[in-house]
Amino acid sequence: MFAVHLLAFHFTKLKEDQIKKVDRYLYHMRLSDDVLLDVMTRFQAEMVKGLGRDTNPTATVKMLPTFVRSLPDGSEKGEFLAADLGGSQFRAHQVKVFDDGKQSSQLESKFYPPPKEVIQGNGAELFDYVADCLSDFMETNNLKHKKLPLGFTFSFPCKQTRLDEGVLLAWTKHFKVRGVQDTDVVSSLRKALRKHKANVDVLALVNDTVGTMMTCGYDDQHCEVGLIIGTGTNACYMEEMRHIDLVEGDEGRMCINTEWGAFGDDGALDDLRTEFDRELDLGSLNPGKQLFEKMISSLYLGELVRLILLKMTKKGLLFNGKVSTALLTKGTIEMKHVSAMEKYKEGLSNTKEILTELNLFPSEEDCIAVQQVCTIVSFRSANLCAAALAAILTRLRENKKLLRMRTTVGIDGGLYRTHPQYAKRLHKVVRRLVPNCDVRFLLSVSGSGKGAAMVTAVAYRLAAQRKKIDAALAPFLLSLDTLREVKNKMRTELEYGLKRETQASATVKMLPTYVCGTPDGTEKGKFLALDLGGTNFRVLLVKIRSGRRRSVQMYNKIFAIPLEIMQGTGEELFDHIVQCIADFLEYMGIKGARLPLGFTFSFPCRQASIDKGTLVGWTKGFKATDCEGEDVVDMLREAIRRRNEFDLDIVAVVNDTVGTMMTCGYEDPNCEIGLIAGTGSNVCYMEDMKNIEIVEGNEGKMCINTEWGGFGDNGCIDNIRTKYDKEVDEGSLNPGKQRYEKMTSGMYLGEIVRQILIDLTKQGLLFRGQISESLRKRGIFETKFLSQIESDRLALLQVRRILQQLGLDSTCDDSIIVKEVCGAVSKRAAQLCGAGLAAIVEKKRENRGVEHLQITVGVDGTLYKLHPHFSRVLRETVKELAPQCDVTFMLSEDGSGKGAALITAVAKRLHNIGQK
């Protein structure tokens, strides 16, 4: 028993000594975590370089866009072909994908070993061979009569400009086919297929790494990285479009094929490369290239082991210093030998058997040393692979702005599959390098075949989805001719509203405001202003100074109007307003003063004078009873009398649009148009008195409040109203009224978007076909969300967060579609608003009888001010439709408050002039 223990001790000691000897000799191949973190940082820098337009040409890691923009979502279905060229065999596959709710698929494959003369011949022979194999496969599987889409897995670096196009950059993996480099391989394949009369539609060119990611992505929707570690090595991942300078557009994501095998070709890894790496590189088919691949892929690891064993033998450290022919012959030790020798459970028997077959006749010490050499070489490979993969995972996490990320890596390749220790080592090191990433490693099943079919299936699905989305949004795309037609119809309706005989039936009411002048700078005094036009009510004290120290000072207080008062009785509403005025006068200490007051009342009113306004009809959610058809100034005076606390001189009832024009007119005398583009939509302008038939007199001008929101209530723009507009109208408080406003104002745009999203979800194009409870709620999609979602500065990740706040669990693809829907709705609103405004400025030009008009439009409203694109599209539309008008847009500063005071001041000035 003692002898057995002694023998075991002796063997253990012998093993330790041999391992230490090899460790000392291969010290530079053993990489610490600090070194690996440094490699990770270097690789991250190379990724950034590869993604930049200016730095890409000199980058070694090419970061090639694949034009694969989406991962499988489980709804893919159909029958597809896949051709796979890149390994030791050409493979043809038939893939059936079933939409049965179980995400099941069926794979039929056939393998064709390409002869050496094909993989080292010319391009025409290679693609003829591929087409011949595919024809044979289709014949065998009785597919000749079907026209099937095909995904072509081509496992070599290609520069793609489309999904179905790829220019070969360089051959790798022992392929050396002439006349193919710098040409489109898809065109070559199509040409060969036509020659063979194969009924195939090549839809996608796919790298095997991408195929691996897509195959695993079908089974696990967290999969957004693909890794190949076998004969060759490569990785791909889903990158944010905004970071990919090489491709136009910044919406969504695209799969990037890193082609990481060339990492270090610029010398970035020279401090880690050993004399053995350099010797191996010099003896390869492509010296100086694919240096990272030569340190980690199975194609080179066996050769690396041979070179180490040869050097150690020459130094007398192995095989008694006897160099055999096997050690001198390139390629005698292959990866399968290395894997077999690392099967520790089988002790040294595999190692001894393999070395004996190579005529090396090893001692026990030799077997232990050789096994340790294999371990160090394969361990270094796993370490370097882990460092580069950790860099990709860190980039993904940072792109998503997450502290901790859960993701899946789809993985394939002989080294990962067959080596007894490799997978375990790789997983362990990755998790150590990126502790804030919860990584699942998912082994791919036929990634290069099924994966190509999945890319094709996703492309098919996206094309079908795109068709449906385009169909839904097509009615929102207005041509220039359509916009001209809208402009002309608006012009006709403006004329109807001005004429005595047609005014009663006109939809654009063209209400006289009795504001007959704009500020001239001599206005002065203290004025009160009331502003009622939304859910808040304001009271303001405005001090106007004239002369050289011309200025406007304002003091205001905001009061809420509860819903029960908005939709209660008229008496309750005006009592609430007077209560608010009383509070303000008390607050300012001016309760005893009888100040002139301007009342901004932002609802359609028919005026008989500047201080008389009869409410035509409520808008913006107000429904107070006993108000329509009544004079709102009288109702306000009655409420003041009822309270019997103070008295006010109500000089003018003002529309907010007129206030906007007056505010800007105070700064720019050329301002004769006011535009509101916010919760509501309206325009006013200074019209020649001779054109206003419903008011006596032909001298001078008067401001006309168009109340253009009612444009189209007679059906004249029904040709451009969509089914979504009709749904929004039917669900509103005033069905059939304010149709133009419902297509252009902030109050309704979010609701139009919500209706479209519901329709697209019903069609299975959004939110996995599930209409959430929040999406069913009317009014959930406020217009401010449109402004946020459409912001150019906002990444899709932030769009997803906004949607999540609304209770909509969206994918990246969902976010792109939602952003597109918002864009279509707001662009149409801006264009329609621009068409209407073009009709007004053209009318002003004709009124003045000039060839070319210069005019300023005062503008207010949250849609114009806050939406990232509305103002630009509006301006462009006006310029396009009224080319003879040079229109300046001026932002109004508090038109409804300051403007009301200025109107009151102008009215007082004109009244005093009249009295004199």
C-alpha cells in the first residue's frame, strides 16, 4: 500500500515539475485578467474606428454593415433555400418555418465536398459548382417546380451596400479563387443560377456569424450577438444605427459583422504575439493578415502546438532532443489531436497514442509536457476570444445605457463544440471580465444554413410589414398638387366667409374683430388682461410705456378651471372667472382701480363691435351650457355685477390669434398675420375694409379672425381625410365640426397616432399584435409625446422608455414604426397648415396689388414652438405654395396676455383720436 502511495506521489511530483517547466517556457502565452482587460479596451477602440466613416479605411476590424436590421420575432413563416459556402464542405438546405405559435422549423440538408481545384481555381468554376449543387439538391428534394427565396451564407469578409449584394474583400480559410475579389458575389451566383435554369430568388447574402445569431435569435429573442469559433473565428452583434457612419440613417439597429480575425494586423497585439505566432504567420497563405484569427482559431492551433513542440525538442526539453519527421512536417498536428490530448479524464493515454502515431515515442514526462502545451495554447485562445467578446458585450450594455444587462450569445464552430474544455473556459472568463452582464451562451443548430434562411424569412416578413405600413400611412403623404388644391379650396372658403350672401353658410367664418389698427409705439398706461382658452385661466396686469424707454411689463397669476366648471353652466363658469379676477386684484393691491380690460376669449365669436362678442360654438373640450349665441362680454359684466366687489372697463374681447398678431406687430410693423399652431389651430390677418361685405365702410383695414378650424366641414376636403381622421372626429365632443383643426392641431394629433397604432397592432405589425389596456384609452397619446418621440436627439432606447411610460411594451422595431407614424401625422399637419397659410399670404399680395410681397407672420402655440420639425415643414410648404411671397415668421411672446393689453391700448388710442 505504501508503495502505491509512493508511486502516486512520484507521479504527481513528476506532473507538477513538467507543468512548471512548460509554464516557464510558455510564460508569455499565459494571460492575466489585467492583460485581458487591456485587450478588451484595445478591441473597443478598434470597433469605434471601424464604425467611423473617416477612420474605417485604416481600421483593421472592418465592422461591416450587413443590412440585417431585425432579429426574428417568431412570426416568420414559409419555405426557404439556403446555400452555405465557407467551410470544408458546401451545404444546401431546405428550411420550412411554421407560424404555429411554437416557433418550429424543419431542416433538410445535403453536403457537397468542393474539390481543391474549385476552391483554388477561378470564380466562374466556383459559382458554377455552387449552382450545380443547388440544382442537384432541388432535383433530389422535388423543388424544381417551386420558386423559392434563397439566403446565401458566404463566410468571407464582404462589403455590403444592400442585403442582397456583397463585394468580396479578401479570401480566408485556404480559399484562393481567382477573379472574385472586389466583385459582387450575389451577381456571380445569380448568373450561374440562370445558366443552370434554377428557379431561385437570391434575397440575402449572409455571413455564417450572422446566420448563427439569427438561428439562435429565433429560439431566444434576447440573442443579439453571434460568435463563430472553429476553423475561422468571427463575431457579429446588433449595433445602433446612429453609430454606423458607413450607412445612411440613424433609426433602429443593424447587425455589424466585425471581421475581428484581422484585429492586430496593424501591430496592436505585437506585445502579446510570441515567436511561435510570428513563425506560424510567416508560413501561412496570407502573412501579416488575420493575426487575431491565427492566435485563436482551430485552423492554426494545431500548427502552433507543433511549432512549440519542435522548438522544445530542439532545446532538449522533449523526446530526448530527437526531432522526428512529424515535428518537421507542417500540418501533422491538427486541432482534433489537441482536443483529444486535452481529455484529462482519460489521463495520458490519448496523448501517448497520438504522439506514438506521429513516431515521437514519448516518455511519461513528455506526455505530461505536451498535454500542458495543448492546454496553454487552447486556454490562450479562449482568453483572447473572451476579451474581444467582452468588449462587444460592454458596448451593447453602454448603447442601452443599462447598469446591468441580460443577453444571449449565439455560438457555433468546431472548436467550441468538440474541444472538451473550451466552452467552459470561455464562459468563465467572459463572466469574469463583464460581471455586469448576465450572459447565456446558446449553441446554434445549423447557423450557417438555417440562419441564412432566417435572415431571408425576416427580410420577407419585414417586406410584407413594410407594404402594410406604407399602405396605412400612404393617405398622409400629400403631393404638391394635393397641397395646391387645399390652398385653392381654402382661398375659395375665405372669399365665401367675406361675402354677405355666402357668409351664413361658409365653414370658414371670417369673423370681423373690430380691431382696426396695429400698435404704433405711442401706446401707454396700465391695462388688465384676461386669458381664457384652455384648461388654465390667466389674469394679467400689463404696464405699457411709450417713447424712447418703450417697454411692456407684465404681472400674472394662473388659475385652474376644473372639468366640472368647463362642462357645467355658463353662470358657474363666469362666476369662477370673476372669483379669479378678485383674487388677482387683491393679490396686486389694485381692487379699487377701474382699469381698461382686454378679454382674450379663444373661441369662435361673432363680433358687432370691439367690446361685443357672441359665442358661435365651444371648442377645445368646453361645453358650458347657456353660452352659445350669448355675448360673452355681457356675461362677464353680469358676473362682476353679481359679485359687486369691483368694476372694470371692458374695452375689447380678443381672440388669442389676434393677440399674437398684435404682440408681434408691436415689434415689427410689417406683421399683419397671426397664426396659432398649438392645442387649437387658427389664423387672423388685416383685411381691406372694402372686401369685408358684412361690415359697413370701405376705408382702412380690419383684422379678420378666420376661424379656419371649420374648413372642410362642408366636405370640401373629404378626399384627404383618412379613416383615422373619421374615427377621431366621431369620438370627439363635436363630431362633424372643426375638421381642419382636427387634422392640424395639437389637441388631436396624438389621438390620430393612437388610432393608427391600434390598426397596425390589429394587423400584427406592432406590439406583438397585443392591444394593451393603455392603448385603448382615448387621449393617452398626448401631442407632447409626438414632439419627444420625433426629436432627432432622442435615441430609440429613449423612445422605448416613453412608450413604456404609456404602458406600451415595445421592441426596437416597434419604436421605429411608432416614430414613423408620428412623423407622418405631424408632417401632414404642418403641410396642411402651410397650405392654408399660403392662401392667406397670396390673398394679402393680391390685396396690395404687388408682384412680390414681404410680410411677417406672428406665431404662437406649443406645436410650432416645441415640435422638432413642425415649424420647418410649415415654412417650407408656404415657400413652395406662395413663391411670390417672402414670409418672415416671428415667435410671439404671450399673444393672449400681452396681446390683449396691446389691443386694449390700441383701441383706447383710436377711441381718443375719434373723440378729438
